[in-house]
Amino acid sequence: MKKLIAGNWKMNGGINDAKTLIANIINTLSTDDSQIQTRSDILICPPFLHIPAVRHSLHSNPHIALGAQDCSIYEDGAHTGDISAAMLKDSGCSHVIIGHSERRQNNSETDDLIARKARLALDKDLMPIICVGETAQERESGEAENIVTRQIRACVPELGTFEEITIAYEPVWAIGTGKIPTPDDVTTMHSLIRRLLKEKTARPERVRILYGGSLKPDNAKILLALPNVDGGLIGGASLKAKDFLAIAAAA
Ligand code: PGA
């Protein structure tokens, strides 16, 4: 399985910043001789409003996939301010991040709501990237594995034979902090997730399990080479083309 290197741009920059960043990524890839694109899949998740501009730029590069950072739990109708999974599909997205810890914390998203969004995304033919991960307090109290077990059981829908999802294990305390878990802790968590996925799909080996949280060019080689780590979800470092592609090259 090729690794997936996904950039989560979060709520950063204006439209011109988005255009410059995607142009830099495309230009760097076009002169790259390490063949990043043939060795890994690349996904960019801009803010909703920047999706059309990034899509326009990507016409010159069909190898980079486009995703969103969230979608509505509703299919359509009177839901002021929401963006539906169908609208994302219509705007050229193939992926959508669901249940990022910033949405769990800042927008009170629950496991149940996340499961509903993931099901809706699947029904609209979008690949959900379902985020799980423990807080610092949960890790310190020895609860990390129990928390992630609960999240996988509650947030991942039952999958039909041909349905596929992606999981991102992102310890909350590692996001944007420069702190990362030990390689042993990442290995333990990713193999736990792989085992739990057997409860949801007949093909758990087909699910990519990404690592996310302070993934940088200098730690990517170690983290992305661990067993059951099938790529990365990258926040801060995805805002610089050079750093983002250095992580992709390390994969
Ligand atoms: P970070 O964010 O790389 O800035 O730690 C990761 C994420 O939130 O997906």
C-alpha cells in the first residue's frame, strides 16, 4: 500500500496564500527527481472557501487529491452555514477529515456525530479520514488505549464489502506542540487500531492508518517507517511546500 501524505491547512491564510502554496507544491513536484508522486499519494485539505481555487490549480496535476476538513451531518436542506458531503464531492473533493480533535474540542463534536458524518461521507463516495487520539491527561492516567478503543468502536461505521475509510491517530497533546509519542507508543496504538478494525470490516488490512501530530521533516523518516503507519496527517508543516514535500520524500 502506498503511503498517504495529507496536508491539513486548517484555517490559515487568504486565497492568495492558498494559490501560492499549491503552486509551490506543484512546481516543486514537477522538478523533483525523488519521484515522490509515484511512491506516495498526496492529499491537500484547504479551508472550504479555498477549495475551488486549489482545484483550479490542480488541473495541471491530476496526482494530488483534494479534500475538506469537515462536512455537515445533514444531507441537505435548511442548515444555515453547513457544507454537505455532496457539495464537497461536487467541488472535486475525494476525501474529508472527520472528527479532528480541534472540532471535538471547539465544536463539541461527539463520537456519535462523527460516526454519522463518516457514514454520510461514505454514502456520497467520499473517503472519510476519521481522527482519533487521547489527551495529555488521558495518556498520563494510562487511559490512552481505552480512549482510542472507545473512539474506533463508536466513530467507525460498519463497512460494506467495497467501502473504505482512513484513520488518523493523532494524540491531542502532540498537535501543534512539537511533542511526539515514542516510536513504541505509535507502534502499539497503530497495531491496536488495526486489530479493532476487524470488528468493522472484513478487510482491515486495506485501511490506511495515518499518524498525525507535530510530524516534521526531521522526525518523518522514523515515524513513517513504523509498522502499520500508512502515512501522515500534517498540520503546521503542510503550510510550507518545502517541509510538506520533505515529509513526503521521507515516506
Ligand atoms: P500539526 O497538526 O502537524 O500542526 O501538529 C496535525 C493535525 O492537526 O492534523
